[in-house]
Amino acid sequence: MAMNLEERTLLIKKWVLEAGDKIQILLKNDLSVQQKSNRTDLVTNIDKEIEKYFVEKIRTYFPDELIFSEEGFGNTVTKLDGNIWYLDPIDGTTNFIMQQKNYAVMIAVYEDGVGQIGMIYDVYNNKLYEATKGRGAWVNGEKISQPKNISMRNGLLALNSQIIFRKEFETHRNLGNESLGVRMIGSAGLEMMEVLQGRTALYLASSLEPWDFAPALILIAETGLVTRNFDGMAIDLLNKQSFACGTPQSIKDFLGYLEKKRLQ
Ligand code: 2AM
Ligand code: CA
């Protein structure tokens, strides 16, 4: 990287905080909401504006680097070579529209497929989660310690709501019974920040896009948590896929449970 990691981290942090301020100013006006692929797949003028803001900054400072982003202002990314930016201007858009909270600005930089810098900004609660490779995960300047390795049985299970409408719902419903209880926030990034802070043992999503998980993966790697898809494989940074994130023990419990169901 031309700029060193520390300089890049500071620059991204400045952009992220500025984006948070912009969102709060823009929220004073009426939101314009559009449907994307279906009735529940929504985008607002603010999602687009914030993505454009980041894309312009990245293209000014790092013109040779590709951007993998949700709202269409980035590039088509088909391989992991070089520096790749992952950008979700607003994760939890439906919450943003309906609640104006439980959403986050998310950005990450990877180099040859290895996470370098990840940031997740919970604007409503003014909490900035960040990690730079090898330097731990932090929230508002406080280091996040490695969460206890709790089992699924002794922890909360968080679900992406789409999962309960899937055919495999029976399996996941029973999984709920094997945990202490089920929770749903509606923002993949913020769900994973709960796992990071030891409040949730395991988060499951039937289908997430790379911009939904790439920033959190860097924080997760810094705190000894584990991510896998539902086949037990490592997460692929280029494609949409099933996604599990949790303590090492809860991931083992989850994959063991799926395996047992497959054999039945
Ligand atoms: P978004 O708000 O950026 O779209 C909601 O349960 C979580 O899943 C949010 O993080 C949301 O991200 C993500 N999500 C919603 N619909 C999705 C889809 N069709 N594919 C992938 N991720 C989705
Ligand atoms: Ca989004």
C-alpha cells in the first residue's frame, strides 16, 4: 500500500465520521425510498449519497484500487488481487427507514484477500468499531477483549430474519431451542459486533453479500472468533453465501448440529 496502514486508518476514520454527520443532516429532510429487486429490498437517497461520497474519496486518493459496493457506484470485482475496498453505505436499510437506528456505515480494505482495515459505525449510538490487521479490535478507543468461548447452549443465537422463511427453517428453529434464546437486530454488521463483545454466541444468515460481512471479518479475526458458511467452509470474499459467525465452540456446535441433521 502506498500510504502506510496507520495513515490509511486515520483517513478512513475521518471519512466514516464525516459520513455519519452527513447522514444525520440528510435525515432532517424527507427520505426518498425506492424498491430494488422486490418489495422488501429497499434503498434510499441517503444510501446512494453516502456510497457516492466514499467512492469519490477513494477514487481521489487511491485511483488504482477497486471498490466492491452495494449501490452500484463501485466496480465489478471478480478477483482478490491487489487492494479491494468493500463498502456498505448503510447496513440495515430497512431499520434506517423504519426506526432511524440499528443501522451502520461499513467499510473495509483488503490486500490480496487479507483484511487490513475494517470499520463499522453505529451512527445512532455514536459507536465506531474498528480494527487494523494485527492491532486488535476497538470500540470508541477501547480495546475489545477476546470473548469467552461459550457454547451455543450457553449463549444467545442471532438470526437474519430471511432465514426463518427458508425451507430449512425447521432445523434453525430447533437450533433456537438448543440456545438460550433467539435475537434479531436486522443489521448483519451490528449483529456481529454483539458477537464480538460476547453478548451473542452465534449469528446465522442464510445469505449475505461480501459488503455485508467483509468489514466485520477483520474485527472478528482480531478477537479469536470464527466464521464459516453452512457447509463449514471458509468465507468467500467474492460471492453471496450462507454465513455463520460465533465463538469457536458455538460454530463447532452449529456445524455438528447440521451434520447430525444431514445424517438423519
Ligand atoms: P442491507 O440493509 O445493507 O441490505 C438484514 O437482516 C441484514 O441482511 C442487513 O445486514 C441487510 O443488509 C442484509 N440483507 C438484506 N437483504 C439481503 C439480501 N437479499 N442479500 C444479502 N443481504 C441482505
Ligand atoms: Ca446496505
